[in-house]
Amino acid sequence: EMERREAEERAFMAKSVQQYNREQAEKSKLEKMIQKQDDKADGEALIEQAKLSSFLTEDISVAQSALSPHRYRPDHFKGFDSGLVEHIYCENDAVLSERQEGQLEERE
């Protein structure tokens, strides 16, 4: 009789421990998932902040002098205006086409 009760108590304790372990595993899994989502959201927020930061982008208005809009501060260079960038691209394309023509002439 005592052995049977003792075996039943052990079985009950074992089931209780198993149930507790399952609950703890699920809780841990949920916490890890939440932490992963939080880390992802933090990373996305950091990237968005970097995209909008005037420190990391080519915001040419930062280099403009407060005294006069036509003056620029060389120590605050943040890139060229769009017209000058377009002009540079056109010059690069012209140089490349000349180089390609020269290579074609050399082959002939």
C-alpha cells in the first residue's frame, strides 16, 4: 500500500515537473521571440534615423553660410548641388565614350 502511494506521488511529481518545464520552455521561447522583434524594430529605427540624419546625408543646406545664401563653408562640405552632379556624370560619360572609341580604333 505504501509503495503504491509512494509510486503515485512520484508519478504525480514527475508530471508536475514536466508540466512546469513545458511552461518555462514556452515562456522562454516567447521572451526570446519578443526580444528578437524588439531588436529588429530597434535596428530598423536606427537605420531610419541614419537615413534622415543631416550628419550622414548630403544635405547641402548644412554647408550654407548663415550670413549669405551664396556663401558656402568648405569645412562643412556635404556634396554638390544636383546640377553640378549631372554635369560631372555627363563629363564622365563623354570620357568613357572617347576611351571606347579609341579602343575600337586601336583594334582596327
